[in-house]
Amino acid sequence: MHGESQFRKPLILGDKSYHQITEDICRPIEGRAGKLYYVAFALAFISMLWGWA
């Protein structure tokens, strides 16, 4: 199921399971939004209200 390429270096270093790789990929997506996200959302919302007015 898993083979090593002879032409390039491995993309995943260490002895990780598929579950650990999935957790590493999904952690930033499933985490809480930062302050910058809420600032950008507020600016977009204010712009939308300005457009309606």
C-alpha cells in the first residue's frame, strides 16, 4: 500500500500513522478562528451595510 520513490525525498518524515498525518493536516482548519479573521469579517459586514444604505 505504501511505497518509497527512488526519485524524490519522502514528503513525510518520521514514523507517522495515517491518523497522525490526518490530524496534522486538519488541525489548522478545525481550530478556532483568530482575531484577524473577526476583524476582516467585521470590515466585510460594515462594507455590506454601507452598500445597502
